[in-house]
Amino acid sequence: MTTNKMIKSDCELASECTFFHTFNQRKSIAWQGFLNVYCKAGVSFLCERRKYQFETGCQPSANLMPTGRLVPPALAALP
């Protein structure tokens, strides 16, 4: 099952977040659910990418998930 909605972010860093811009248009329910939780649902304070950027002033790699782990191949393969 897929959804055609593009998620708008509540995270203040979304406009510059390489992860959000790279994966936001993925249509699988797994991607949309993941982005909803970290980027939309008001829990961006749990995002390891956000913490890294505030601590260093630099964006982490686009393949670093908000959990602090790299995007697994199985997830990366989803639309």
C-alpha cells in the first residue's frame, strides 16, 4: 500500500535537511510513516541528525537516518 501525499515538515531544519529532501517524496508506507514520526509529529527533538547539526553546525550525510543509523538497503530499495 502506498500513499501519494508528500509530507510537510514541522521540523525547523527541514528546509536544509538532506535526509528530508532525499527521502520525502518516497511513496511507500514505511518511508511516509518514518518521516511522519521524526519530521512531522513534533518529535524532531529525538532526531540524531538535528542534534548533530546543532552541535557541529554541519549537515550529516543524507543517508544517516534520524535514528543515527545509516539507511538500510531494504529500506532504501522501497519506493
